[in-house]
Amino acid sequence: MDQPFDRANIGYREKLISQDLNRQASQVDRTLRYLIEHMLVGRSTNDVEGAVPRDAFLGTGFLLAPASPAAMTVVVSPGLGFHYLPADTPSDIGVPDLMMVDDLAAFKPLVLGGAGASFAVPTAPTAPNTRIDIIEVRANRALVDSETRRQINDATGAFDPHDFYKTLSWILDGLTGTVSAPADSTAAISYKVGVAANPGVAPSVSPGYVKIGEVLVSSGATSIAANKLVDRRRLLAHGGVVHGSARARVVHNAGSPTLTWTSVCAPPGVKIAAAPFSPAQRGALKLYILGGEISHVGLHAHPIATTALVNTTSALVGVTSPMASGVSYIQTVDSTLQTALAAATPSIAAAIGQKVVVVLAEPRMIIDSGAGTTDVNVTDGSLEDVEISIAFDLAYH
């Protein structure tokens, strides 16, 4: 019995021993994690359909957040992730007291409960230097919960008191520590302090760890705000792809466009914001999507004009990246994008260096006169009140 979905059978009138029960529990655990690994596995590359398991996180698990009230403190949100370690498959953990307690699944759980974890950020460097610190995590398998139970004494046949570890635990609560680069981390959840420089550079990830985020420490900083935290997590989803949609209404309003969300369908851990593009381009909006380390994106947009249209007119929408032609929708936040995100609806405080999907959805009116079509352009009055529906797929190759 050494494969997922294999089951330990107990014979009719067989006398159970501890190994049988431990083997059953180990196999259930292994099968569950094997199933999770293969359901949530990502695609190899754009042109290769092979499956590649990756370290990733569910929803807001292990997302970095600022302290409240603001301080030189960073909080790691509670939640769940998985660390792919195919070389780590020990058996008979805890021998000789425990038999058939195995961990044969490559997908190791990262579990942080309670209020999560928090770290004090070391004193900021002086001008002109800045610093980039990182927070990294690793799986932690531990035998805990020692209890005294009766164990048979082979020599005497008597049941003598003996201490057994009753739990094989993966919880990371309280297992925090801080190191300074270039030293490697040792604690399960570790704050690694970068080297001050102009500009600062993020330290390398310790072997066996997964980086969940970066902390941008400005010269002379006395607190860490949300726009100084970079989310470096991959999100877990079926097939490695997160699906979502959003629908927003843009009203021209005599040259002062307003935006109202109709619906947002997206999983936790994905932030969505938008803003009217410009007063001249009626109905057009910019959509922003943040979801950690997004590698690829698929988009589809559809406009719905709420004002009456004559039967020779139809609404079309162009979906483009504000970057140069042929460049991906995925951008990296710079100072200009940081300002735009802060002014979006809802306001998003994004750090410079954060990945973000930027979409320009631009409805246009096309009139068919019978002798061909005419583009009436984005200033047409029929576009003064438009709803735009956008569906998206975020991949984490």
C-alpha cells in the first residue's frame, strides 16, 4: 500500500494494532493532498500543456498588510497555502514510539491561524538609501501534543505509563523570526532584512522557502503603509487559473464622468478597481486587477448602452492595453500607476513594483447606412450612459 487512494484493510475479527490506524490516517492525508495538488496544478508554459505543481496560496492567506494604527509593523494574514516539496516524503515519523506515521505527499500545507503573524520592521535607512525586505515561509512538520498513555512492557507484560506525541502538526502560529541578508532564514515564517542601498534591492530567497511579499522601506520611514507592501504570492485555483468578472456603469454627466459598480465576481485575494478614462471618451474606463504574481491574463469585454439606440446603430468596445502595441496587459506599478490606483474606485494603495493588469475598455458607435459603416467615435451622445461587462482569467504559470 504505497499509492494515493490505496486503503488499509482490517480483516474480519483481526486484532487491531496502532500501525493499522496510523496507516489509515496517513493514507487519507496523502490522498487528499495528492488530489489537491492535481486539481490546482498550473500549466507549464503558453505553448506546453504539461502540468507543473507550484507553491501557491488560497484567497488572502499569507497576504501582507500594514498595522493599524500605522507603525513600523507588517502583518501576515491568516490562511492556507501549499509548498511543493517532492523530495520530502518521510515515512515512520516518530519511530520507535510511532509506527506507520507517514508524510508521502509532495504538497505540504502552510497553515497560519488566529490573527496571523506580525513583524517589527527594523529602523529605516538614512537618505539617500532605501531598503527592500522580504517575508518568506516554509512548511513545518512537527510532532506535538505529548500525552501520557499506557504502553505494554514487552519484558513484564504490564501496561506502563509512556509519553506519546498525539499530533502531527503543520500549524505555523508563533514560528516567526528575523534574519539579515545574506544569512538564510531558519524560522518557518521569516522576515529577512535587505541591505540598505541607493536604490535598495530585494535579498534572495532562502533555500526551501517561498517568498510571499516585499516590504519597501523608504529613507527615514517611521511607519509602513499599504503602498509599501508588494504581494508576491501565486493564487491557487483549479488548473492554476483564477476566473472572474466585473460590470461597471459609466455616466458622462455633462463632462464629469462618474463610475458605479454593478457587480464584481472575483475570489478573495483579487483586488479590482476602475476609473472613467477621460471626459472626452464617453463610456470608456480603465480597469485595474491586482492578484499577486499574475503571469498571464485573458480578457473579454462587452458594452451595454442604457440609452435608446436607433436600429441602424450598434455599440462596439475596444479592449486594449495602455502600453505599447503588442505588449501584455500585465504591467508593473510605477509612480504614475500608483497615483491612478489611489484615485480609482475603490481606492487601491499599491506598492511600486507590484504586478497589475491594466485594461482600457473603449465603447464606440458604428452606424450602418447601407453603403458601409461609419465610426461615429467615442464622443457620440449615445455613449453618455454605458455599462461595460468584463470577464477575465488570471493565470499563474
